[in-house]
Amino acid sequence: QVQLVESGGGLVQAGGSLRLSCAVSGRTFRNYAMGWFRQAPGKEREFVARIIWIGGSTSYVDSVKGRFTISRDNAENTLYLQMNNLKPEDTAVYYCALKSRPGSTYDFWGQGTQVTVSS
């Protein structure tokens, strides 16, 4: 079973920064891509960013472009999300997810980490 464990969330003032981590462990798995998603209270979960594990191609939702950076450490099987210039509207539970092959849905999800941005 593949396990994803997020860390790094917390409370920060608007304009501040946080770095989220997602450690991947478990049985041998195929990792095509990983992503970050978030869900604010009363809202649906939304896509934030994605990275292709081999090659490092990235994509972002428009609202975080220029502020968030997704990256990965292949050797450590760890995914990161550097979040700068945080805004109150970034407040949400952030989840990492793993997609094992192109065209599939995300197969595995973490438990989430809370990010709260105060104004």
C-alpha cells in the first residue's frame, strides 16, 4: 500500500510563506505524476499544482501562478509546495496525491494539512 503523508501546514499572516512536504512510502509503485489540491470550508476540492515525476513538467491553477512552486526530490520520494505571498483566500486543507499512469485519476491521497492565512 502506498502512503502519502503531508506536513508543513500552519498559521501564517498574509504575505508570509509556508513550505508543504509530502513523503511517499510503501510498496513498489509507479509514479507518473503528483499533485497538490486544496479544499476550503464549504467549497469543493480544487486543483492547485501538478508535476510530472520524470522530467519535472509543472502546471498551476491561475490563482497561484507566480506565488507557488511545486517541486520533487526523486531520491527522497518527496513532493514539495513552496507557497509565497500567501493570501487569506489560500486558507484550506491541502492534500497531495499520486497518479500512477497518464490519463488515470489520482490513485493515492494524503490525509491533508491545514493552512490558515490571517489578514
